[in-house]
Amino acid sequence: MGRGSNLTRLGDFNQTVVFDAIRRTPGGISRIELVAETGLTAQTVSNIVRRLLAQELIVESGRVQSAVRGKPRTLLRAKPSARFALGVHVDPATLTYVLIDIEGRVRQYARRRTLETRRPEQVVAAIADQVTQLVTAAGIEPATVLGLGVAAPGPLDAVEGVLLQPPQLAGWEKVRLRADLHAATGLHVLVDKDVIAAATGERWAQHGARHHYVFCYLGSGVGAGVVMDDVVLRGASNNIGEIGNILVDPGAEDLGVGQPGTLAAACLPRALVVRAARRGLITGTVSLDDFVAVDEVFTTLCERAYAGEAACLQLIDEAASALAAGLAVLVNALDVDRVVLGGPIWSRISSRILAVLPELIQPQLVAARQPLVVEGSAVGEHVAAQGAAALVLDHFLSPRPSVLLMD
């Protein structure tokens, strides 16, 4: 929780402190409670509340009797429809879009196949068209949309909003995604790494209920977001979470996906598809550069596994074993008490992974550690897109200086 300052020159900051305290109290909070929560004077809180009411960012929503004798307290709540934010997750296989309100609830959602092209400008045009459709479908005024957040694979320059050369997006070298989308949509735009956005989306969904955890992101790539003391860590260059090269099986065969024996080579959809082909579980050939085709084959393998085909189920169990080894390294190094898993492929493997992963990880943890909590995302497959939108709300509405810039 941010603390305010009674200096006049920090008026705008104080307003975000007060608004953040109101927004994070779903049941409502009174003015006197805001004074205690923020450390601001009663007069400062009263002035800020008056401004927030005039801007229709908050509403008065009933009264409750005080614990001590006196007149009832008037409760203040954020007005959900006051502002909105858009988020898009750029994945090699799928583009996922959300429109969320000021409380972080999803109002509109869409998924589209990523265009089979190496021309980023076509993807930019597709994103611009889809976000316009979401705003129209929601029936809201465009002026209430604070901006567009974009979650993309790294490495990237988050400050400049430039994708440097993501290995899974061929032809996307030094793409000025923030500037290009700003020009195409007219919106304020920020760009951040997918794992950072996913960890942010999970943190917002839980309202700070989890304090220290690793978010394991599973999609066309594998990554880790880290939350410590309710803060999403970013790293020196804002590219935290590259865990694909953690060695989990030194004697593994070369699948042509990542380095042999690494986490990426053990649990990515492309790796499982190659392993299935070598074991005769699928016929025909699948280009590893065709992420849409790989995604479809991977989905079919998962369906066969849950239908009782032992050889397909073994593929998922092998991925779970690799995940356990990689996540144990992170848990031991970071001293977290929880692992949360999510991402685009999570729903297809979640039931089996959650059934076997805790018992696989626990023996690899240091002896003094308490039992580790392993659970699925509270958000689901669109956690990165929802997190990208939440970053926009954070940028404008939370009392924390942001590392990101917005056009």
C-alpha cells in the first residue's frame, strides 16, 4: 500500500494513493479509514475524495454504523465503468485480446490465430482492428479507454516498446511495436514481456492474496515471472524469466527444440510433438516453424492422453518431471512458498500436471522448506493479455513509478 505526502506539489500522487486504497477495498472504505490507511490529513483526503467524485472515478455506496458512537460512515467504492484498459498477448500461434474495467474484470474477450506472415505491420493492423471491435462491442466511450497493453515474447526493450529479435517470431527484428500500434490506434500503448504481464495479471486477480511466488508461463515458450513481497520483479533489463535453458536432463536426446536436455526441450508443445513423431504416435510431418499446426497436433495428443492412451499420457508425465526439476531450482534459489502455472497451453495439460507435479517437486526442495503450494492460474489462458491490460491500469491509477513509457 502506498503512503501519501502532505506536500502540495505531490497532489497528483496523493490522488493515486487515495484512489488505489479505495479500488483495493471491494467492500468500500470510509474517509476516516482512508486517513489511517494513507497517512494523509483528513482535509487532504476530503479534498481528494471530492475530486474523485467529480471525475466519477468513485461513488458513494451506502453507510455503515461506526464501531464507536457517532453518525454512520459513508462508504466509497471505485466505479467499475469509469475507465477501461485493453490488453493483447502476441503469441506465435494466437493473439488474445481482453477489455477490462477499473476493477480488473474482463468485459470483452477474443482469440484469433496469429497471421501466418513475417510482416509485423499486418499483425499491427489486425490488432488495431480487433481492439476497435472490442470497444464497440462493449458499448463504451473510446475516451474512457486508458490505453492498450501488449504482452510479447522477449527479448525486448520495454522502455522503448521495441521487440529486439524474439526467436519464435521470425522476421520481428527491432520492431517498434509501441510506436506502430500508437500510430494505428491512437491509444496510449505500452509493451512488456509476456511473463511479466502474466505475473501482473495473476497478482491483480488475487488482490494481493499471494505474496511470494513463481509464475510458470507455458505457451509456445516457457518462462517464469517472479513476485516477491507483492511486487512483480523485472530484472536489470526488464527481461526476467528466461528459464528455458535450465538443464533438467543431461542425457536427453536432441529434438531440434532448444538445447538438448533443457526445460524448453522437455516441455514445450514443439518438443512433445517431435517426441510423439519419433515414437510413431503421429503420422505425417509437422513443420516446427508452423506454430498453428504444432498447436493443433499438441491439442490432439492431449485429448488422446485424457482419453486413456497411455503413450500420450506418458508425454505429459515426462514434461511434468522436467518442470519439477526446473521449478525446484527456482523455488530453492528464490525461497518462495508457491508455484502458479498458467498460459496458453495450460488448460490442456493442467489436470494431469497438478496431479503429479507437487510430489515430483517436493523431494527436490531443501529439507527445511514447508510443503510447497502448487496451483493453476486464477485467470486462465488469457493471463498474459489480462496482465498487459492491468499494467495499463497500474500505469495510470496506481501510486508506483512505472518503468514503462507510453506513447
